[in-house]
Amino acid sequence: MCEFDWGEVKLVIGGVRRAYQMAAFTCAWNNYRYALLFARQDSQSFQQAHIRFFEHVGGVHKQLVYDNMRVAVRRFVGRTEKEATQALLSMSVYYQFGFRFCNINSGNEKGHVERSIEYVRRKAFSGCDEFEGLTRANARLLEVCGGLNRKVQIGREQHAAALLEEEKKYLAGLPAVAMECALRVPVRVDKYATVCCANNHYSVPDHLVGKVLEAKVYPEKIVVCQGRERLCEHERQYSVYSWHIKLEHYLETLRRKPGALPGSVAWRQADEQVRRLYERYFKGQNRMFIELLQYQKKQDVSMGGLEGVIHKILRMGCREITLDKIKVLCECQAPAPKISRGIIEEQAEKQLRQVAALVPSPGSFTTKPVRP
């Protein structure tokens, strides 16, 4: 059996202080703890927390215990019975676990996780509550939980991590594919090559203007797809009426209008490494820089690899960096393409080996002396 609950944590992330929701799990038998932070307490976060926990422990508990949280209880039926939400029902069917709800105002019925929330929150964030992003905060939280799980428990002479290894023998196995917890939303690409999800705009490749696509909304990301093709991915934002633009989505438009590059929103939100490369070597050469980014995207060259090529050109004594020089050096460094072997090539090689076996080797010939 495992217990689940939500807790609130106030952190400073990206210079802004706000409240975040901590999803916490505690195994009833061994007191093993696991926790994750989310921006909201919604159905997608509820399902994502369970999926991560099941993958973390490598199995599924037979029963999970919840209180009367709204992401788990849809409505009350009578005085004691509750109806589960669709999110909980679909998850329990997919992972094959049972669940039960606590009585009203009876937190003692899941006392393990009730105590764990305050304990984990204090250990993780009492001395450090400022982070660059939610990913860093979650890494800190998982590190603290790992340390707590490796502490020897009083009266058992074992820590929770070792006890979990014993409990894994009795857990149900994981399905071959993890459950999809995304909210699928049809979106139309506007004239600015963006799609709107939850009052925020996210960019897509500029040739898709006017197309109807599908956005998969996860708690931490938004994935835009066209049919089965995955087009792009953005980190999900929880602000209101904000624009999140990627420079790589507007390269073709900027190639036709290179003068618009320095003043564009895409350039203001571009990666610092890209901006530094432009300022050092291509300032005033907007068209060449855009063509370089297109070449980099086509050849799948990392920004670090591109800077390495430019440094090599400078060490060779060249004073001017041009796109042609970068192309020549990249193509010289590129490994030779592997030639795929088809059925014809394999059959031809097989026949060649058979023919070669019929020809005797030079050492197999014997010469007899000729009598006069």
C-alpha cells in the first residue's frame, strides 16, 4: 500500500516568489518517500506524478490511498461513498491498482504521507528556496528524498531504500509503454506562426501559417504535432498572454527580410550563445548569419561544434569568417557516410565467395619433375 497527498511549497524561481504544489508519495510498509513539484494541482499533474513514481520504484503498489482531493474525487454519493474522477479511473485501469479514500477530516488514515510532506519540505527548502527553474528545484527535492531514504530507520536497522528492494517482489509490473497523460487540444496557426494554448502563444515553423495542428499539453511542456509528426516542443508557461518564440522557427522569413533580425521578438528571446556568436563574427551580416543557422539546422551541428569550427578557422590565419569557409571545414570534418548494404549487394558477395572457393590457392599446385 502507498499513500498520496499534495502539499504547498513557496519558492523563488526565476526571481518570482509563488506557491508550487508538491505531490508526495509514502510507502506504508517501509516509509519510502518520493516527491515532485508542479505549478498546478490539476489532472495532468496528478497523473504525471503517479507515472514518475511508478517508473522510479520499478513497479505498482496494489492499493493507493487518497483523501478527498478534487483531482481524485469527482463527487460524493451519499454520506460515505465517493465517485472517482476520470483521471484516477483511467490510471487505475492502465496500471492495474486499487484505491480507497479516507473519511472526512481523518488525516490519520494516511498518516505516513501527512507527516512526510512537512518533513520533506523542511529538509529540502528550509535553507535553500531560490532556483533558476522548476527543474533545478525538482532535482534538489529528489536529492533530499534520496538522502532521507538512505537513513537507517529506528527499530529496523535498515533504511527505506533497502526495504523497498524487498517490497518490489510483491509489486505489480509496469506496462510496456507509460501512460499518456497529455491534454490534446486542436490549435490553428495564426499569421505570426504561433499557436495559443491557455492564453499563451508558442511559435511553430513559419511555413505552417493557417494550418490546424494538435497541441499535447503536459504539466511541464507543450508538444505541437501534425498528425503523427512531432513538430516542436516548448516549456510550458503558466503566465498570462505571454509570447514564447524560437528563432529557428522564423529562419525562412528572416532570410527574405534580414534587416528585421535585430528588432524581432525571436531575436530578443534567442539563446545567449547564438546572440554572442552574432555579435562576435557576423554583426551587420544578417543574411549570412541566417543562412548559417539554416545550414546548422540542416546538418544538425551543435552550437558548440559551430564555435569550434570558427576557432579552427581563426587558428589557420583567416581574419574573416564566412559561410563558405565554415561549410568547407564542416564537410571536411564530417565522417564518410555509411553505405547501406541491400539484398543485391549481400547476394553478390555470397556468389563471389562461392566462386573464390572453386579456385585453388597458389600453394595447392604441385609440380612434378619432367623426365628427359
